[in-house]
Amino acid sequence: MKIVMLGAPGAGKGTQAIKISEKYNIPHISTGDIFRSNIKQGTELGTEAKKYMDQGLLVPDELVVALVADRITKEDCKDGFVLDGFPRTIPQAEALDKELEKIEEKIDFAIEVDVKDENIIKRMAGRRACVDCGATYHIEYAPTKVEGICDQCGGKLILRDDDKPETVQKRLQVYHEQTRPLIEYYNGHNILKTVDGAIGIEDVFNNIVEILGA
Ligand code: AMP
């Protein structure tokens, strides 16, 4: 099962992608996580990506496409994967389709997690990420057991630079200009499924499972 998650930053697609990955036993591939881990390790890719990420801008297509093309052809992806944060532009979607064509595969589902902009802004302000492992939480909707401490690794939680209100506004603008056209793209391929992302995490997930099949 090859799945693409769509939706504005902060719509909750990452949270749902992790749940899908666990239930269907397929890798969760988040380009944002890959960039953040590269930044942490101080790689050349990380240094380059950070310049764009800190401004709420997209990392250039050529950097992202090569990385994903390499990842999805790994052995663990042969039964499927869930892509989170990729594609984010039409050229990325076309490049992904081309890569999959080479191995006679295709995307089966594009799942859009739909949340209005005003809710996104509220949500992002409450989002917290672990400085050590990158796990994300929400002070209201998905709190940690101990305030400010990661449930998974005990690391300290912070508000990520790109979740700060001024950067969120920019990311939303970029989303509408560059990523939103993907809704039409996947609708045209008859694989778009939209779920309401404004309901609780478990309810959103149940609706996704209904689409994917139990
Ligand atoms: P995310 O965690 O998916 O919200 O990604 C955080 C940031 O990483 C984005 O705001 C972009 O700067 C960058 N990024 C992640 N995925 C992509 C992508 N597919 N194309 C371009 N930039 C990306």
C-alpha cells in the first residue's frame, strides 16, 4: 500500500502517518524528519535545507526528490510506505510518479487531512517537539505525561523555530501557493480521499482506516 499524506502544515498528517505506519506495518517517510535529522548531524544537506526551513520556505525540489527516490526503492518499502510532507509541489509529485513507474508501481491513496487555516494557526502555537528524538506533541490535544518532557526519550520539549507564529503564516502561504494544487493533481488521478482533520486524533484515524481497509 503506497500512500501520500496531504494537508497544510499542522493539520495532523504526521500524527496520522505514524499511526498508519504502525497499523499497516509500512515505513513512515517524513522528509521534514529527514531534514531535521541531517541538521542535527551537521551534514551538508542539513546545512543547505536549514536555510530554507528557518524561513518557512520549501527546500528546492532537486534536493528533496533525490532523497525520496533513494528511500522508496529500499527493501523495506517493497510492500508500501506512507509519505509525509512529500510531495509538496507538482514537480515533486510528477517526479515521484516517474520513479514509481520505473519499478511498475504507483501511489494507491492520497489522503488529505483537511483543517482550516485559522485552526492551524491555533494548533501550531501549542505544538511542541522533542529536541532529542523529534517526536511531536500538543499541549492541549496530545500532551506528554510529564509537562515539557518527551514520553519516548525523556528529552526536553521546545516550540520549533518553524512553528513560531510568523513562520507558520509564511508556511501556510507557501502551502496554498505550491502544495494545495496537489489536491487537484491527485483528484485527477482518482486517488484523492479527504478526511476532516478538525475532529479528534482517533476519530480521524478511524476514518482513514475505513478508506484504506482494516
Ligand atoms: P514538515 O516537518 O513536513 O512540516 O517539514 C518542515 C520543513 O522542511 C518544511 O517547511 C520545508 O522547509 C522542508 N520540507 C519538508 N519536506 C519538504 C518537501 N517535500 N519539499 C520541500 N521542502 C520540504
